[in-house]
Amino acid sequence: MKIIVKAFATIREVIGTGYMEILLEDESDVQMLLKTLTKKFGDVFRNQILASEEKLAPYVKVLVNGRDIEYLNGMRTKLKDGDEVAIIPPVAGG
């Protein structure tokens, strides 16, 4: 299945683009997507978004079709063909 990934701020810088399409096996979840992205982009990506293999770093938000996975099934949120996943790192400003 094809998943659309949108990356913002520092994540966009790490992967070199704000938009990409990733192919995953059917029945994959957010955790599998993040593992796939980590294999593709390495430790720099992983360190930006994950506190552990099963937990996002503090303040990182992952949205599936505009809905925060925190209010779905967390890292185990199932994905389906055509889903759009946004990865948003913490943002500071003032």
C-alpha cells in the first residue's frame, strides 16, 4: 500500500523533503512506517522523533489523515492505502 508522508520543520530538513510516498505491506501501522523511515534516513531521523522503539519523543506529533495518533491507537494505529501521515516535531518560538 502507498502512504503519503508529510514532514515539517527539522524533520523536513533531515529527510530532505516535505512530501514523499512510502510503500508498506498491507496491515502496517504507524510504528512500521516509522521503522521504515528510520531504515531509510538513519539515526538522525530516529533521534528526532523517537524516545524508544515504541514511543514518540516528547512533543512530536504524528497525525494520520489529520487525527493525532494519541487519540487513535497510538503507534499501533493501522494504516491503509492512500493515508496521509504528518510528522511534526516540537516547535519553539517567541
